[in-house]
Amino acid sequence: MAAILVDYENVSASDGLKGVEYLNENDTLIVFYSQCCEKIRAEYIDMIEKSQCEFKVYKLVHTGKNALDFYIAVECGFLGAHGENQISIISKDKGFSAVTDFLRLKSETEEITVHTAPNIESALLSSNTLQDAERKKEIKEKTKSLNIGAEQARIKEHRAFAEKIKKVFEGTEYEKNTADILRFIEKYDVKSLKLLYTGSLRAFGREDGRGIYQMLKSVV
């Protein structure tokens, strides 16, 4: 994903920044806003900072009908002239299709792709670049629909197993390692005693790994 331009006046009230947590240092996020929408949720700022994306904002100087739309359209031209060919506009305004139409009229800009989306998450899912393949996979995995009953049963089973592990190590020299042991079991999804043994040695060292394995093998 090259550049994401947010029509914040248009989408600030409809969670247009949904998906901002998936941005990274290769992305550019540009927010266009006016005095009527100067507030942003703290969690979004935190996610933007953690993403390390290039972050810019432009505040409307003079109010007027569709004024921010003109700002965004001009920025699309500026970005295209400087080599960006993947641009997403976060807005519910259908008028931005005219930007794409114009770029396709000129042979020197026909390779530039500009599309609109209601939020950042949707924009990222629409990306067709090879660089975004892993990100799209991550988003789809986190946003897929799950069966409520099955998930409740899974969570219940997981908690019961965690309690079982805690009781096994309670009062032992490894009690302080219980959280790490649970993460180890979840991460490696051990399916045999051999994998449990070798995995324990790698995760906890030869001496502690052997001790932990001896206590785990009867419950895993």
C-alpha cells in the first residue's frame, strides 16, 4: 500500500480509521480535516505511532462546499507526479471516482490506481500488490466470522486446561514459569511426547526443560 488519504470530515463519525492498526513503516497516512472534526480517539493515535507509518495532516484553511475534496484531489495528483501508483481515498463520497476517470484519460498516469473505501481496513483488503498479501491474510484471519457456541466451548476448554497446568506446577520450582509454559504449549501445539521433549529443551534449556517435560507429559 503506497498512500492512504482520509477524508476525515466525511468518515470521522463512521469509524473511517478502522484498520489503522495494520499500517506499517511502508505506508503513508494523510488525514484531511476541518475545524468541525478536530478530535481523534487516543487509541488511533497510539496505533498510528506504533505502526511507524509516515503520518501527515492537512487542516482546511477556508470553509466551502467540497473544499476538502479539492485538497484530496490535488494531493492525488501530487503523489502521482512523485511516483506513487497505489492511492486509497477513505471516504463515502462517490465523487472521487472522477479522479480515477481523469487519470485514465492520460497515458502518463494510467498506471496510477486510485480507489475509495469506507475505512482503512477495506482499503487494505482491496490492495492487489504482492507486498500486501501477508497483511491481507492477517486481516482476513482476524475478521473472519466464527460460530459463537463453538468459540465459547473452545474458550472454556482452554481455560480449564490452563487451570490444570497451573495446578500441576503449583508449589514446585517451576511455578514461576507457568505463564511461559502455557505460551510454549500454545505456540508449538505439541502433538507427541517427542515434540514435547525437544520443544521443552529448546524453550527452557536442558536442565529445566527436562524437569518441565517430566511434569507436562502426563497432562498434555
